Amino acid sequence: MSTASLLEAHAVTIETPGGRTLVRDLSLRLGRERVALIGRNGVGKSTMLEVLAERRAATQGRIVCRGRRLLVPQYLAGEGAAHADPAASPGERRRQLLEAAFDAHPDLLLLDEPTSDLDGAGITWLVERLAL
């Protein structure tokens, strides 16, 4: 695969702890393009992003990342929440986490449900920020 790729998945299979297959034999290569992962609730989008960020192990296969990647998770808890004011509204916390992610200048930014909790102005800000 090309050295221009930032992230590669090689024959990745992802299963739930109960054994349900979410993704089977995924191979992909991502560079600097923008990609959207779309699907119904509960089909494994968040789990797949966690595997691509190597916060969760794939059942089989391997992930190769060249550069620094950052996942902004769907739920505002855990290590990333340290960048957000706990007294702020959920929308304000989401925006603070997104701003911190952009300010970190990762080579690859993985956003899980980035518009969750954002109002219209927040969504406009995010769309404009992603366009840069």
C-alpha cells in the first residue's frame, strides 16, 4: 500500500463481545481526504472508529497508522473530557472538545457524531472549521 496513506486497515474483522460480526475482512487506506461513515444506529460505527483509533482491538487483522490520530468520541466522557468544562452545557462541552482536537493538529482526526448536542451556530462553526 502507498506510503501516502495515513491509516490502513488490513483484513480487519470486528465482533461484539457476544460474537456478532460488525465488520468482516475490511481493508482500506485513508490519506488526507474526508470520509464519512454512515449507517443505522447500533451497527458498529463507533466501534469501528475505536478500532481505527486503536482504542479497541480488532478481532483479527491489523491497523497501521502513520502520524498522529485523534478520536473525538460520541460520548463526552473519559480522557478527552478533560478539555471540557464540566459545568458547561453538553453543546458547549462538545464544541470545547472539538476545538481542542483541531488545536492539537493531528494528522488524522476521527469524529464520532460530531454534531451531537451542537445548536445551529455550533454546526455552522463545525462545517466551516472542517472546510479549512
